[in-house]
Amino acid sequence: MTERSFRWRLPEMAIALLALASSGVGIVNRFAYDDRYVVEQNAVVHSLHGWWRGFAMSYWGQEWGGDGYRPITILAFRLEWAIGHGAPQVFHAANILLYVAASVLVFVLARKILPLQAAWLAAALFAVHPVHVEAVANIVGQSELLVACAFLGATILYLRDRMRGDLRPRTAALIAVLYALGCFSKEHAITLPAILIAAELTVIPDTRGTRDRVARLRPFYLGLIAIALAFVAARSVVLADHNFGGFAPFTPFSTLHISARDRILTALGVVPEWMRLFFWPARLSSDYGPPDIEIAQGVSVSQLPGVLLLVAIVALAVVLRRRQRAISFGICFTALSLLPSSNFVLPAGIVLAERTLFLPSVGAMLVIGALSVVATDALRARLENARTAALSIWVLALVLLVLGGVRSASRTKVWHDNEVLLRQAVIDAPRSYHAHFMLGGWDFERKQLRVGEVELKKALSLFPYDPYMSFGLAEQYSSVGMCRAAVPLYRWSRGLNPGTPRTVSYATCLLEVGEYDAAKAEALEVIRTGGNLTVPRRVIFWADSAKAAGRSVAKAGGAAQVEMSGGRGNPPESMQKATPKPRSGTEN
């Protein structure tokens, strides 16, 4: 490398070092959260044998719902498992390297539409942005990183050629390959053609008429559409038992029977939170959900800030299309790449997750870079010394970079393992029921029964409409013989979701509390679903015997209750008060 080329590479090297400094501590992290199910406990990932079969398999295993379609991501996990023999450090190293690459690509992209200093600022802020921690420090966030690298590479290639003239065939082919890799890494890469069209309308200086431009670009875009259709077709075949979105809807949406209108209203309420996370991510959380995030059940004044922000953002993108093209393009980039996970178009499996903001944050940082140019020019007009104006901007930028880097590095440690992450989650989001639900499940897994019970009771008090949560607590109560506490929760779960699994434990508990007809009916349903028939047949025998004798199962020789907390065979008084009562209908 010559001295001149070294100097030209200094901005990229500085960006790479910033990304490494903000994320490198994650190399010591273990498997946490979804990593445990998608990677650590997923036998598919543990071997390269038959790797091509991954293109006919869902991202999540069938035992976890069979959601999603990301074969390139699964293939990357297979390779990393083979290289490190399952060591989490290899996966985290891959994420960190992909993050460094994405940050440098942001600089290259920004340099196409912004002056050097503004482009560097945009990429530097991206490299230390705290909202990226979830995507980088959590192994499953690798899908976000793979998409970002493919997406950014394709956009850079497109802008390079189109700013010089026509798109060359070789470039078009490379973009097509990157587009396919992105789509098969994670679904939201499908928005790339829309981003490129937004670039045509904003930052690409082509003086030819619209009809001529469309005619020249039509074959290229038809090719991208063909790739998108092929991806959707393959995904539809693999996820034939799912809706078009490919994921089970957000649980509160399902149990509250939220309409498409209310889903969109909920998304409107989330818009201010998106803006906060893009531009001032001081508070971060691994869990966003009700009641912390309001699930809309009709029009409410709480949606007004989101509506006003959304209208203002769209208006800015339109008004500035000619005067501040980079700002307009940045807004379009953010909005279009965020659309698939926003709940505006299709129901998503989340209401908000920081990892889904990784790619959209590129556009937000482009906006900040463009605004820095505007701010510098404005200060120069007011101050006599131009150097003072530039220095003021860079002092502010330095402060933001230090704050962002420190926050990102410290937040990365939170994702070290489940013990650290889940305990921090209830601190970060004390009003998110799901944070308490996850911590309670983790405590039960580690046999910390009393602590787990407290967390699940807290979750139920915050939001009692998750059938998996009440069913999970019922199973825990049943496993230790607390059937009087378990039965109302089983019944509540079944009321929320008639598809709640039929279990021998519920039938046994019904038998224990003297509901013999219900116990027999549940046992018969268990038999119809298959599996071990011995226990349900025994339940039916005891139910018939006890009913005929007119005496309790306990007197007839039933199993003794096992104490978990509170009195023998009875839930603690506090749990009785927290147990939800069945509803007669669904709130709208």
C-alpha cells in the first residue's frame, strides 16, 4: 500500500476501529436468549452434512413453531459451528467482523451522496450506535448483519454506476446476486428495489426524461422482481402452514383479536419510540411489549404524536427531494427498510425490537450527516470565523461518539448470558409483562421456584392475556402438586386460546380437585392427540371410580400434593388474588 492510498484509507480504518471498540467486548459473550434455541440446541446447525437441505427448512425448528425462512443465515451458523466446534466466541467474532464491514460500507455509501466529513460523521455515529448492540451482541442478530452488508453493497454498486451513467450488465448481475443473498438471509432485504427507486428519485442526477429512464432500467428491475418472486415462492412452500408473514402474530395481537386497523394504530403509537431509539438511545431494552407499549383497541389520543411525526417525516421527504436530496434519501431508506417489521403492512411477531432497527438506522445516520452540513453552513453564516463553526460541530460530534461508544460497550456486556440479560430486562422494562415472563421461565428452569413464581405473578398482573404464560405457570404448579392453583390457570389459558395443548397434567389436576367429568373429558382429548396412553387411561379409571364411590380422589388413594409455597395443596393467598378470572368475551 502506497503512502497516498494509506491516507485515502484512513477514514475507513478509523470507522473500523470505532465499530471494533464499541462491539469487541462481545467476543466473550455466551449463547443468550434466542441463541439457545436457534443455535445451541438446534441439531440442524451442528453439522454441515446435507447443508443444502436448509433451503427447504424453516429458520425456527418445528418444536418452536417453525417460523421464518433464512437458509443463508442457518448455513453461516453451520459453518461457524464447524469451525469452532460449537464455541460461542466464533459466532460472536463473525458478528463483530460483519459489523465492522457494515460500518465501513455505510461510509462508502454516505461518501456517494455527502461531503467527506459529513459522510465520515454519519458512518462513525453508525459504528458506535447503541441500538445496534442487540443485533451484534446476540448471535441470532447475524441475519441483520448479513442483510445489511448485502443491502449496502448492492446500493453502493447501483449508485456508483448510475451517478456516472447507465447501469452496466456486470454491476446489475452483482446486485442481483447480493439481493438474492440478502433475501435468503432475512426477509426484509426484499425492500432493496424500493430503496434503489428512492435513490433514482432523490440523489441520482439523471437529466433524461422519465420515460427514457424507465425504459433503460426496466430489465434490471424486472430481474430483481423475478428474484423476489422466487424467494417468496420458496418461502411459501417451506412455510405452507403459516400466514403470508411467515411468523406467528405477536401474541397480544392474537389473544386480544386485534384487527388490522388496531394493529396499524398500535404501530402509530410506536413511531415516537423508533425516533427516540434512532436519535437518542439512552434507554435500551431487550423486551418491548404491553402494558409498556400500548396495544391499540380503537383510536386514542396516545397515537397522535406518532401520526404527527409520521406526517412530518413524509412531508420532509417530499419537500426536500430537490433541495436536500441526501436527507430525502435517508428518510426513504429508513422508512422503506423498516416497513416489513413495522406492523403497518403485515402482522409481525413483535411490536418493537432493537435488532430490527439495524438496517433502518443507516438512513437515520445519513440524515444526521446531511444535517451536519446544513448546521455548519448556518453557523458559518452567523459566525465570522468559519473555523469556529466547523470546530463547534466536531466538538459536538466527538462528545456523541464517546457517549455512543461507551454506551454500546457497556450494553454489550448485558448480552453475556441469560442470567445477566433477563435480570437486566426487568430493570430496563419493569412494565413489560414479557420481560417478567421470560425471567420467571428462566428461574423455573434453574429450579428457583419461589423467585420464578414471583416473576410470573408480576407478569400476570401486568398483562394476563398471554395464554403461554398462564399455561406455563399452571404446568409449574401442577408439577409440584398445587392443583388448586393450576386448574384456574389452565382454564384461563384454554379460554384465551382453545388450541392450548391438551395435557395429562391438567387432567390429573382436575381429578385431584374433584372435577371428575372434566378430568375424564380432558384425558379423552389427550388420548385423541396420541402419545402415552397409560396415564390418561388411569385418570379415566380414577375419575369413574371416584365419581361412582362419591368420594374424593385423595381418599381413593390419589397422589399427595407437593408443597411449593403457601399451604399444602393450596396456592399462596397472593397468588389467589393474582389469578385471572375468565372473560365472557374479547375486548375491542
